[in-house]
Amino acid sequence: METTNAPFERRFTNEIEIRQDAGRPPRVTGYAAVWDVWSHDLGGFREIVRRGAFTRSLAPGGNDVVALQQHEQGRPVARRSIGTLRLHEDSHGLAVDFEPLDTSAGRDMLTEIRSGVVGSFSFGFKPAENGSRWNFDTDPAERELLDLDLFEVSPATIPAFDGTIAEVRSLALAQQVRQADNAPTALAHRLAWMKRRARLHQLTK
């Protein structure tokens, strides 16, 4: 079960490169996510992205995903809605292909990737409601990502995920939901008390 107030999260892969065809501007290509590969421990849990996790986001009328320079909102370099950012799911993962804008952000991005300073693709997302599945019977806990709201993809120097607040909070929220599911009687008592209090408040107004 996924909580509805899940935090914005980021994950990464090391599959990124620059391609340039004759007479064409350079393109950044690679995979922002790879299917069915377990991550390392993210701070109390590990996770795996399942094929189809981005299908809803990438459907016609879906999310208007942007490509950013180092996750900086003020430095966009491509956008799905104007056709400069192309995304699709294939047998390997979430494929990314875009031509960075000829701006300082776009030129910096190309320089950093070519130099090897930047060698990762990162994607920003939130799980949809019931878009992930937790297993707390393992150590560390495990999460399957099944249906994600995709917001951005970014070549990044340091993958913004390892031990960050978002991951810790995501695990904590899932554990809270599990505890509530495992204690329906206590939860029912609390809800009944809240309703009685609300009725009393109405009577004494």
C-alpha cells in the first residue's frame, strides 16, 4: 500500500552518453531507469522498478516531463510537451533522448558529460496511489515500484538519493500505514472517539 502524501524522490542509473549525427545538434541519450534490478540499501530498504511503471505518465495527455541541469528547476534544457525531450519504455527500461537547449545550462551539461564529471541519469518521481508494494518480511525491507508519476530527468554529478530525507520519510510513512493496517481495532476506537468529540462540539456550540 502506498501513502497519498509520499515525498518527491529521485533515483539514478549510470547509463548516459552523448550522440551526435552529422549536421545535427548533440543529443543526450540513455536510460533513467532499468527494469527488475534491485537497488542497494537506500537507508532501511531497497527497491526495484517494474516494467510499465511509467506507462501512465507517458501516455498521451500524461505528465509534461522536463530535463533539468543538475535537478535545478531554473535550468531546464528540454521538455516533453515541445518535443525536445523524448521518453519511452522498452525491454530494458525508461529510455531518454533529448537535444539540450543552446543555453548556458545546455552547454554546461554537454561539457560535464563529455568530461566524465557527470556520468549518471536521475529521475524525479512520486509513486501513484497504490503505485508501490512493500515487503517488510525481509531485511532490509523491499519496495516494488509499479506506477509512478514522472516529473523530471536530469544528468547529475551526485545521484540525489542515497540516504536522503525523502527515502527515510518514504519508509517511515509505509511503516505507519502497515501499523494502522495491523491495528484495526485501535484505529476504529480512535475514529469513534473523534466522531463523538465532533458531535459534542456541535451540541455545545
